[in-house]
Amino acid sequence: MIKGYSILAKGDMPTSINKETFLIPSQSGNGKYKVTVKNSWSCTCPDFRFRNVECKHICSVKLWLKLRQKINSQDTLELENELTNKTKCVYCNSLNVKKNGNRKTKNGLKQRFYCEDCKKTFISDEDFAKFKANPKIITLVIDLYYKGLSLRDITDTIYQFYNIKLHHETVRRWIMKFTVAMNNYVNQLQPKVSDVWHIDEQNIKVKGKWLWSWNCIDEETRFMIANAITENRFVYDARQVMQNAKAITNAKPEFIVTDGLNAYEKAIREEFKMDLKREDSVKHVRLETVREKPNNNLVERFHGTFRERDKVMRGFKSRVTAKELTEGFRTYYNFIRPHMSLNGLTPSQVANIDLQLDRNRWLSLIRKSQ
């Protein structure tokens, strides 16, 4: 039994051939053994065939089936079974709720509720009602996507652990729908950032063509202020990310740190009306080499994090998709992903945007964006 636990702990999950037959990898590298259950359990491994005892492979399959059954009983697969005629609290599942006015959104007015037990306000999960899986599964899909899994890897993971068969296009539609909603919401929030911004650009592939993704990050909070996608690296293109950063922060920095690209200097001068004779003018710190200090490692580190996601995708389908998903990754970077350099906080928390997100940050953020 202990060895059966060890097999699952290593990640060697059984493969289900049908309801009665399973394949499980040999721990000694001798291929796979077939575990069958009809009237009794049997295995093709030598331990079972020669000793006729319940082997570790049978134990691991039994344990795997119990775990899967437990997950299925805890997580309702369809949201229609989860919702009742009487609205219940999305935080504590209490039915002791009352209406608490309306909230105006881009989709119209939505009913807000107040829970008498946990003292929180919320909007019901009606926006999830037309989807096959429940909110926990949907947010797990979004989290796996922004952590680097491909669409097909996500569908395989959901099937292995939750026994839910999803098409990869279904997963893609979920991600796009809720990413757009969250982006629209967080773009209205104003972060409190420092006086030093770092800007850099990197290549991304869109429909077989290489474009430029510009990113602006605050030095103190690590908050990714803005991004932009352009076809070239001219002055006009560099100005776009600066315009987006100004609109989000409603402020201007004291220093902007960039690499040696010539377009930056003129873009900063035109966008921020830079005048070297004025003390309050934005100062451009132009780095000639990557080893120079101060350096632009903040943006370079972000580019490495983004590239872990980008290399799995092998390019975006269109420029619109590229814009929405790069902004979605900015939302993930700012509001979901904790940073070791920030003592486990997210950049949004350090930038004075504390949305009081619950343990499932994605679900809380989606509810706030509806």
C-alpha cells in the first residue's frame, strides 16, 4: 500500500483504457503493467502472477479511483446543479442573503447581494451559468494557462484529475472571455507607483509575423504599468506604451530607464515635454550595455517570465488576440502571481491596490469584474 502511494506521489498516474482496465508504468522501467478489475483484481506484473498477492500497482489504481470519486463528489461538474432557486453567498454558501442595490457594469445593471453571515457583498455566479464546468474548474483552467500549460495539456490535466472531457477550443473561449472582462476592470484601477519606470521591448510572433511587445514596469512596486504591441520600433511606436502608462497612473516619473534604442529619447521628449533646463523634467537613463548600472533587469526578468508562456503557444492567432492575452498576462503578473522580492505579496498590493482577493484570486477577480 505504501508503494502504491509512492507511485501516485511520483506523478505516475494510471491510464484508463475502459472502466475495467488500467495501464500503470513499471517503476523499474520495464514498460507498463495492465491492471484489470472484473470479479476480482488482477495485474500482469510478476509480483501478482507468481505470488498471487495484491501488488503495488493494484493498490495505486484503487487509491487513484478513490481520489477521483472523492473529487467528483466534492466538485459539482455542472453549475446548474450548484445554483438553487434561492441565491446563496458565493463566499460561505449561506442562504441568509438579501438584495443590496445594483452595480452598473458595461453589460448593464447587475443585482448585488449582502450576506448576513459573513458580512460580504457579492454578485451571483449567473455569468458562469452557461458554461459546462463550475467556477472552480474555469479558474483552474485560466491559472494553468497563464502558468505555461498549452490548451491540450490543460484538457488532459482536467480529465486526469476531475474526469471532465473538454475540447481545447472550449478552454480557449473560457480564457478569452474572462481575460477580457478582467482586463477591462483592472485597467480602471490606479496604482501608486514610484518615480522610476523601466521600459523595454521584445519580439512576439503574431500570425507568422514578428511584432514588438513594449512593457513598462515600476521599479519599487514591480507593478507592470502598461504594455503595447506595434509593428515597428520607431518613435511613434515607443510613445504608445508611454501614453498607456500615463493614462493608467495619471502621473509622470522622474526617471525612465531604457536600453540604447534611439527611438526612446525622442519619444520621451515628445511625450513628456522633456526640457533638460527644467528640474521637474523627466530624465532619460539610457543604458548602452546590459552590464551597466543602473540596469534594466526588471523588464528583462519579466520578459523571461512571459517567454515561458509564449514559447508554449508558438505565436498568437491575430493582433487582437495578442493584445488581449498580453494584457491578461499583465493582469496575472500584477494581481495573481506573488513575488518573492515583495515578500510574497503581489505588485498590486504593494502599489496600494488591495482588492482583498480570496485564496482563489482568479475567482475573486472575475466576480469583481462582472
